[in-house]
Amino acid sequence: MGEVIARAMNSKGAVTADFMSLPSFSEQSFVFANGHFMQLSIPGAHAMAGGIDDSGVIAGAFGITPLSLLTAGVFIYDDTGFHNLGTAFGGLPAEEDAVADINNGGVIVGGSELAVSPFVSGWVYFPGQSFANVNSLIDPGSGWSLQGCRAINDAGAILGEGTISGRYDAFLLTPVPEPSTRCCSLP
């Protein structure tokens, strides 16, 4: 007994989803492509797929404890299997990471809940580099606190949510061409 939660679909029709078994609440990810289901072999008691690119690379988060991503990390799953990318904020106390999307360049976006300030924050993972807090990519004087990233397109534009002047709102970050001192700009 359990439930299926659809997570993402790429332009080729491959779908990622998670199956949560009840009453244990362990969650495992799978992909449906070309008429076949395949469970992803991911360590731990909990895995949540977040996005899939057009080549079939899946990005997600995993954890050791059911219903928690604590002490876990972000992963990619490709044709060679599972790859642990680590945690977005280096394993801060009670860090809980969630992956939202991956683009065709392998850039991954998501958000984290933390037990320490800033408590929630959006992040971006650049392949072959590391995680970056999206707040470090914008002008600190903008007044924004970017709390989560929901989507990224192939041009690198990031959609998410945060607060500005005490109001919860959506944001769209767009890459700024070099040689700017900032990575992204807000409208």
C-alpha cells in the first residue's frame, strides 16, 4: 500500500516519480520511459527525484531516515548509476535539501531548510564546481532574501520564491554577461 507522487517530465516524455510506502513512509524514486518503469538504486530510506534533463539524467535528494532528508545529500542518477553530490550547505545542523530541477547543461536548483540562520535558502549546483547560495549571486543591496529555487531553463534563468520588504514573492534570476561583478540580476 502506498502512493505515487509525480515529480518531473523532460521533453522526450520520460517521467520521474516517487513511491511512498505506507505505513513505513519510506520513499523511493523511479523513472518511466519508453513504456517501462525503473526503480532508481539509491542508498538510504528516502529518495525524492526532483528533475530530469533531456538526456535522462535525474537530480534529486536522499536521506537515511524516512520522511527526512537530514544527514543526506543531493544526487544525480545517470546511465552509470547513483552519484552523491553532497549537501548544499555542507551539512549544517538539521540541513534538509530538496531538488527542484535540472537543465540540459547539468545545472541543478533547489532549496534547503536549515536549523540555523537563514533557515531557508535557495541554491544552485554548477557541474564540476560546487553549490552556491543564490543570495550570493545577487546584489546584496537588492532587499531580496531568496528562499527557494523551483526551475531553471537551458539559458540559465532561475525561477523561485523569496521575500522582499517583508513580502513573500516570486523571483526570476537571469544570467548577466561577463565581465559583470554579479552573476545574476533580478527584474
